[in-house]
Amino acid sequence: MLTLVGAGDGIGFAIGSQVQTWERPDIVIRPLADLAPTLTTYLLRRQSVPSEPMKRFIQPMKNGAASSGD
């Protein structure tokens, strides 16, 4: 992403902990003011019947998504 942005071929978004480590004089980094960003996260797993440990791992995430209205 940084290479594309630095070449003028794109823009990007990043989290604060990432940009603190970047030293790119060819890129302007500005915080997005007054926004409460939402980060959509996806669970990727093999397409098969999940094992019991996998089900226990997945269930709390499903519950969290249901309670947030997603």
C-alpha cells in the first residue's frame, strides 16, 4: 500500500499504531478528525463442519455481532 501511495497511484487508511512506525517523506499522514471508525472484521475458516473447539471459538463472536446489530 505504501508503495502505491508514494507513487501517486492510491490512497490508504491505517491505524495509529502502524503509522507511528512509518518514515516516509513522500507520504502525508493525517488523522481523520471527529470520526468514530468501525472496523469490520471477518472470520475465515475452512468450509467444513467445524470441530467442537472451533464452535466454542466462533460462538462468542456470533453473540457479539448479534448484540451490536450486525
